[in-house]
Amino acid sequence: MSDLVECSECKLKFDLDEYDNCPDCEDDLIECEVCEHKFNHKLKSCPNCDENTVPEGAECEFCEKPAVRYLQDNPVCEDHYQN
């Protein structure tokens, strides 16, 4: 008998041996136009983009330029990202 996993979106517990994805959410998935991650249509925005997008107005960890990406969980500007 396998362990049940909990869906991160709807909290339903299901068996991964029986289902590849949550059976309740699978029909309700949409694809993000930016990153192509699939997520439940009931969410207001893509959780993948939300986690990886630097908030507007954030400054680089190493200088005062606007941050555009994360590098090891630190917001950085394009120059520091490439270095």
C-alpha cells in the first residue's frame, strides 16, 4: 500500500500509484502563458510565477539598481545576475 499525498491546491489526499495528478484538480488545470506551469483555474495567478517574480520596486541585494531576478533567494539586478 502506498502513502497518500496531499494536493497543494485543494488539499485532497490521493494515491500517486493510482493517479498522476490530483483527480479533483486535474480537470480544472490551466497553463500559465508566461512559464507554461499548470495550475488550478481557481487561483488568481500562477504560483510558479508568484514565487519567482521579484516584487516591483525591489532593489538589488548588492547595489541600488532595480532587481529583476532572484539568485539564491536574493533579489539581484541583471548585471549581478550575469556575474
